[in-house]
Amino acid sequence: MTTTDDPLRAAGAVVWRGDAAAPEVALIHRPRYDDWTYPKGKLKAGEHPVAAALREVREETGLRIALGRALPPVHYPYKDRLKRVDYWTARVVGDDGFAPGDEVDELRWLPAEEARALLTHAWDADLTDAFMAAPLTTTPLVLVRHGFAGSRREWDGDDMLRPLDADGVAQAATLAAVLPAYRPEEVVSSPSLRCVQTVEPYGAPVRLEPLLSEESQDPEKTPALVAMLRGPAVVCSHGKVLPHLIMRLSGDDVRLEKGEFAVLHRVDGRVVGVERYPT
């Protein structure tokens, strides 16, 4: 439950185009505040920050984006509340055309250093520094723990056939709204029904891999299988499989709750960043 002590939530991105070694970034001008800033906006009720970043960037700029690494969140006072804005680096993958309006009346592309000088707020300048320090051309690997599926003890049938419960179905719907941010080219899952149902709503074909199941996982073969996924990919598995898998791939000890996912950002197959998100 949200209270007045909870921060207001918003999401946005530092959107870039061109050469990753000398990128241009997109700045917007908001006439209401007469400021230059990065595209961002408030989360809708129940909206995931990743999905909100996609939506807000598209609404304010007409740009379709793929998210890269997360940037440090920005906190600042807004009226009588603290506001938190989550940001990511974001590469342009499409342009529906910018339409000036009451909220945003100008879009300007500038080299990152020039953008830093134009930005109105100090926290946006700090965000630019973090952007320039982050690898921009990373390949995402999204590792998902299946959503809630009731109690194993209360399920009478084959555990491989245990389905998602109502909470798990809601988590799968949230995940389906998030995955477009990473533009996965392949979706791979444990054959367990609860895993398949977690990633099916995204709408892409799901390849079943027994090595991702609890019963058939292998401490060597399972990480090797996932490491072979060189392009943007989604992998759905179990709480008894994923910690070892993530440790082998990244060296990080990450324990996902049901329905959570981790994004491993890779450069030439090497993991350079790990992020963990709820659904």
C-alpha cells in the first residue's frame, strides 16, 4: 500500500543515437517549467518502472527505444513529497516523429557534453556524467524466476504441470509489458508449465530446454547452454536453478523471488552489470 511517506515514482531515459563513442542525446523542453531535461514521467497505477520509461519516452518524443544499463535513480523534493525517478540508458530503435505539445514543445539532439551545459537541473547534469561512464552497447540477458504457482505441497498432480495462480498470472502480465524494453530475439524456458506460462504472454515463441528444469539441471551444462545465447534473450527457470546460473555467468550472488527477474548486461559475452527487478 502506498502512503504519503513513499516517494512519488517516475521513470525516464537518457536516449542516445549515433556512435556509442560520441553519442548524441535527446533533451526536451517543458514550457510549464521552462526547463531542459531528459524525457521522463510519472508511473501509472500498477505500472512497472521499466514499462513506464518506454511509454514516457515515446509519448514525449515519438522515439521507440531499447533499454541498456540502469543509471542511478534521481531523488528530489516535489511539493510535500520526495520524488524518485528511475533512469536507463536507451538506444533509439525507431522514430514515430516528434509532435510538439503543451507538455513538451521542443526536442533537441546534442552531443552529451553540450547537453550537460544546457540541462536546467543539477541532478540531470550528474545523470549525464553517469551516462557517459556507462558502456552503451550492451546485450541484455533477462533471467526470470517463474511467477507464483500455489503450494507445491497442495498440488496433487505432476509438479511439472503445476500452473500459475492468480498472482502469478498478474506477474506474467507485468513481465509481458517489461520485456519489449530489451527486445529479446529468443525466449527459452524450463518445460515446467509455471515457467512457460510466465513468459508466454510476451507473445514470442518459447523454446523448451530440460536443462533449465529443477529435475534436469546440470551445474556445468546449464550455464554453458545459457552462455551460448549471444543475442538479447529471456530465460525462465526456477529458484533452485537460477542462483548457481547467475553466479556462474556473472560472479554475483543474486537470489530472485518468484516472479522477479535479473538483467545481465553483456559486452562480448562478458557480464558488465547485473540488475534485479520485481514484477
